[in-house]
Amino acid sequence: MKKITFIIAFFTLITSCGVKQTQNNLSSGNYDAAIDIAVSNLRSNKDKKGKQDYIYLLEEAFAKAKERDLNSISFLNKENNPNNLEKIYNTYLTLNDRQEKIRPLLPLKLIKEGRDAIFPLDNYNDGIISSKNALSNYLYTNAKALMLTKSKMNYRRVYDDLAYLDKINPNYKDVAKIMAEAQFKGTDFVIVHTQNETNMIIPVQLQNDLLDFKSYKLNDKWTIYHSVKQKGTQYDYGMLINFKSIFISPEQIKEREFIKERQIVDGQKKQVDTNGKVVVDRQGKPVMIDNLVNASVRIYEVKQFKSCQITAKVDYFDKNTNQPLESFPIASEFVFENIYSTYKGDRRAADDNYYSNFDKKTVPFPTSEQMVYDTGEDLKAKINEVITRNQFKK
């Protein structure tokens, strides 16, 4: 009995909180929030006595929301400002969506008054169609005018406006054609070159990789990078990747010999007490402990080492004015290192993380060209970071 009473009290509390929240939204003018809460609570057991408060609140919120939106449309129409067309269209959609949200619940009975709650449902199709057509015409006409301004920002606005137009009114006139033109004219085209001021030959593969902007994944909606000039394309910006210096260290081989000693576990042995007697457990069995021994190993180690450092600079400049914009110095390094060892004695005396060196052997040093290329992989990542952080903007 206590459990049933608790459950009833629990659900009464939840309902009370929901009603209070609905009332708060209604009194603060958040009519649609109040409607959403009421509708959610009325989707099941709508005829239960405990749901009556939601029906009263829904009736009031619906009436006030409808009145507010119709007054808004009337006012916006009287202003006769084309900038209001989108708001008028969206308000008609809101009016229609709101009543479609309530329609499946009807009728909703008010038990005390012996009547159905009042929800006047209107047909907004004419308003939606007329406002959509007016908005479509405005967006299209305005787009055509903006296309004559020779402004990249206007072209971008045209594209976004017509994308919205195509969403609400697909296949409207020649919108697709204008959008394609707007996107082309609104795009910043960047031509990228490399320059070598070092005294070394840059591997052709590295230069190709640095200019492979598909791998950078940098092209976006309004910026396209080219490494080769395209016929008929007017470039807005230039980017120069300038190799300033390349330093490759000599091939180095360093040898050393050293001894490692440490105590290791070598099996187990019987534990004895201070009198030399074997210690046994409760079952009379000998107690076994680790057998610790001192191990020693003589290690002969060989280290192969070679490094490459590249310094470069990324320069931005305006192709229309030929003026420099910004410069970003970049430095990259690649290190080749191979350590291998031989030993005499007990290898277990060496540190555990050193064991892998015993399994290695000498390997050929990479060529200078390969070192430059490997360093260029890191350089490419840093160039990518520079470009990502400094997108071209007008």
C-alpha cells in the first residue's frame, strides 16, 4: 500500500511540475514552449482528469500565439518592406505547423464545462503560397541586381540567398545557373609557387607533394588553390613557398662499450631461517622464494646518426596590387637514428627496454635526397597549419 501511495505521489509531483512549467512559459509569452509541453503530456491518456490543466493551458496558449502571429503578419504587410517577406513566410509556416501539431489530439474535452476545448483551425495554404512566391521573386530579383555589382561578398550573398530560395521553392527559374556563376565569381583563387634559394636540388617529388593541395584538403566553399595556372582564371592571391636553407649533417657512427650489472630473479629456491632450516607453510610444504643472483653483461653499442634541417618561408601577396600581405617562417627537421648492440655475458643484466637493440643490425644511411624528402613531410604539415590558420579573406 505504501508503495502504491508513493508511486501516485511521485507522478502527481511530476504532473505538477509540468503544469507549473507550462504556466510559466505562458505567462512569460513563450507560447510555443507552453504548447510543446502541453502537447507532449496530452499524447497519452488525454481524457484523464489529471490532464485537464494541460488542456486549459493549451487552449489559452494556442489562442494567444495565433493572435500574436496574425497581428505580426498584418503589421509587416502594412510596412510594405521587402525585407519582411521572409518573416511573413516563416510566420505563416509557424501558424500552420502549430495547428498541425494539435490536430491529432482533437477533440479535447473540458470535463467541468462539459465542452470541447476551442482550437479554431484555419487554412493557411494561400498565405504560405503567396508569401513564398513574393519572397522567391524578391530573392531572385535582388540576386540579379547583386550580380551586376562586381563584388565578391555580394556574389557570396547571392549564392546563399539562392540556396535558400532553391530550398523553399525548388527549380525556380534559372536559379541553378546563377548560383554556379555566383560561386565562381565569389571564389578566391590562389596560385601557389615554390622557390629554391638553397644551394641544393629540391627533390621533384617533394615539390609535387608540397603543391598537391588535394592532399591538404584546403579547398573550401570560397577558396581554391592551384599549383598550375588555369586558363581563364583570374587569381586573387599568390602564395610562395620559399626554401631558404637546407642543412644535412655528415653520416655519423658512434661506438661505445659499457658494462651493466643488476640483481635478477633466476628461478626459485626454498626459504630458510637464520639457522639454515627450511621454512614450511601450514600444510608442511616448503615456502618457495625468488632466487636472486647478480648478473653482468658487457655491451658493445653502435649508433648511426644523420639529420636534415630545412628552413622555409610562406609569403602571401595580393595579385591585384602585387603587394605582399604576410610572411610566415617555417623550420622542419628529420633525424635518422639507428642503434644496435652486441653483448657478452648475461643479457638479462641489461635494462628491459634495451633488449630490442640486440635484435637490430646496421642499415644503410638514407641518401641526402631521401633525407630532404622526409623532412619535407613535416614541412608540408607545418605549411598546412599556416594556411589553415590564415585563410584568405576579403
